[in-house]
Amino acid sequence: MVDAAETPNFVLVYVDDLGWAETSVEMIKGREDTRSDYFQTPYLERIAREGMVLSACYSPSTLCAPSRNSLLHGMTPSRLRYTVLSSVEAKKQYMGKITIPQALKKANPNYRTAHFGKWHNDSIKPMPAGYDVTDGPNGNGPGDFADDGKTNLPEQDPKRMFSLTDKSIQFMEEQVASKRPFYLQLSHYAMHIWHDSLKETREKYRKLPKGSKYQRKDDTPEESISISMYNHGWIINYAAMLDDMDRATGALLDAIDEMGIAENTFVIFTSDNGGGFRGNSPLRGGKGSLYEGGIRMPTVVRGPGISPGSYCDVPIVQWDFLQTFYDLAGGTEPLPPELDGGSLRDVFVRGNAGKVLRNTKPLVFHFPWHTGDPESVVRMGDYKLRKNLDTLKVELYDVVNDIRERNDLSASMPELVEKMDNQRSQYLGSVNAETVTLIRRNYVGLLEGGWIANGRKRFEKLTADLQGDPTNKQKAFRVDVSRNHVEFQDRQLARSRSLIQMHEQRGTADRN
């Protein structure tokens, strides 16, 4: 057996729906507007101080499930045919070639691997993916709600932040005791709705100034906060949840130090897609959008060879992580050629002087969403092209000098627009990426195949339950949520049919 000290460990803390500038870490050195002056994340500041801020780290998608599947496999959501939440195509045929746990065991069979928390990936389950230890597969529910806002979690373990951390520490301790290298992915349910936090942490934020980014702090007495506001819109609760998650991350760092493995352990903190709680300034857009706010992630890393207090703005994507871990673990045999990513070893060591050699050079993000704006994006160098797949409108931004994406350069740089759009469409065609019409046809099939009928049955059941207890605020809230959901699905069925017809009449139904 190879001693664990000879091979690095990897800890990936993967949070949900966290905005790029929502932590107290400056994401661009010297730019105060790239950090929060209300939310406090001292342990993320610690990782940044002891390691590197990756200022231009992108998630594979602007939604969670496609990002998680892409990260796991080192391939784009387009190649995996899993670009939206409804995984109809991914269920038809598993497109993965190798996973992070499988790659690490290929590099060194002594690796032990664990995944705790939110899985939310219909393409494959944790054990077939190569994880030795897991508490999943889990979706959103186990971490925050059981039934539309009905929380069954212990009061001292909101979003399971602390119990997931305890499981993670126990796993690491077991591997250190057995002298095995390990990979641990802790996938927090925070910061996803429904929001929850420790009461004492909420009291801390009630007393703090609101900061410059927020017009109001909602310092209404807690007993007067509605269930809906508490779950979705109360900034004090959101700030406290982020603080609690940061403190759980601190416990993880302290445990690594106490076990004496810090010098041989890479710790990466990042998010699965953009946030947008009360906006995402200075970035444009948020979750559900391929503007920077939806896919640029708050990311920090520390580990062997990484210079303390360093910054790097080389564009990287989470589908680079598989090749990175394999390389750092000593893997030398070729990986499947279908992988899109490349190793970040040179970037970790040399920062902005480092290079990433990928199998797929352009960074193509494809989001043929069925209920909002379907879009595709390609980034090459300093420039980013975005195409609306319904209107076919194209935008071009210099996202190095115009991080807010306010100055559309498409009219003044038509040759670059044509070049980048060709790169985008050629890549999507080469991997047989899902078209927006295919996604909408699948969505209509799901709605007509049971989603709408089941939603109406649920609404009728909840309504009958409320009639037997008409003053119960929790039950009334669940009825309102269910009613809104049924009405939303009815509207989207009609809209999707109309848009499918538009693309068919225009002759763009099967094109990206």
C-alpha cells in the first residue's frame, strides 16, 4: 500500500446557488464591489489567505443537476445530453466515460472516495459512479424540506450543514488512520431555498448594518416574518445560513489541520451555479441565465504548491476538475478522449502565467431552457458571445474589461461574432447537443404524461386538508404554493407548444 503522505487528498466543498460576490472574499483583488460588506465568511477568507482566489471559475451550467453531472464526468452538459433539469435524454443513454472517483482509482487504486449531501443527478447514482461511501443519492428534499416548507430537521442542524460536516470529518479520520489517500465531496444543500439557519446566527445579523448592496434589511421581529419570507426572502435568514455554512467549512479546515494532513490536501470551495439573492452585482444575471451572474462561481483553493494570498483570472470550468485531480494524483495513462476539460496543475502553481490544455478549446455553455430564455454561450480569450435560441439575437462582450456585460460589441465586431458563433454551433453539432425544440417536446411530454395531473391531485388534497384546519398558516402556505405551481404548469404547457410551432415554421427546430 502506498502511504497517503505520498499522494494528495482532495476535499471539494460544493455549495448550492451561491452568488459570485456574496462572500466576504474579494473575487477580484482591489475591487470592493466583488465582495459583500454584510455577509461574513471568515473561513472562506482563510482559504483565500492560505491559497488562491480563482476569479474566473465557471460552473458547467446555470442550474444544479447539469453542473453536478458535468463536474463528475469532466464533460460538458452538451456532450452528456443533460443540459436542463429534466433529464429525459440522459436517462435514455448514459453518456459518461469516466468519473472523478474512477479516475482517481485509475491513478492510484488506494484512493477512497466519499460523497455526502445533495446528489441531484439522474444520470448515475453515487455507488456506480465509484464512490465508496455515500449518504445518497439525494435531491433537494433531504436537506431542507419534506413537503413544501414543512421542515423536519433538528433545530441545531439547519440544512444539515453540521451533520454533513461531521460525516465528512469522520470519513477523513478513517482514511488517515488507515493511511489511504482520499477524495471527499461535501455537497451542501445551502444556499438553496428553503432558507434556514441557527437562531443565534440570525440574531447576530439583526444587529449588523445592512451593507451597501441592500436597500433594506428586513429587521421585522422574527415572530412577524411570514413562512414564505422566512423560506425565500428574508435577508437576515440568508446571511445567517451563509455564516453557518462558512462555520461548518471552518470545522472541516480545523479537522484537516488537527489530522496533520493540511500540507498534502487540496481544499476547493465552489458553487454549482450562480445565485442572485437580491441581485448579483456587479455581475449581470443569476441562476437560470448564462450571463456572468449565472455561471461565474465564488471559488477558492488551497493545497500543495499553491501560493498563499494569490489571485488567478485564467478562465477555468468545473469540467476541468476531473483531469486536474487525476493529474495531481499521479495519473499518467491516457483518459478517454471525449473529456472536454484539462488539468489546472499549471494554473495552481503559476497563477495567471499558467496554461490549461483542454481537449475542447472553446468554453461552450448550452442552456436550451424550456420555460425561460434558451441560450448558448461561448467564451474565447477575453470575449464572450451569447445567443438567444428563440430570437437568434447575438451579443458580444469583453468580459475582462466589462464584467457587468453592459457594452454589446456585436455590431462593431461582426467578424469575431461570426467566428465565435461558428465555434459554438460546430461544437454543439459535433456532440449532438439537445436542441431547444427537443427539450420543449420532452417537457410537454412530462407535463402531459403526469406532472399536471399529479399537481392538480396534490392541490386538491392540500385544499381538503386546509378546510379541516382553516387557521393553520403552514397548511395555507402549502396550498398557495401548490396553486401557483399548477397555474405555472398550465401556462408553460401552452407557451411551450407555441414556441415549438414557431421553431418548426421558421425551420430552426433541430438547430442550435
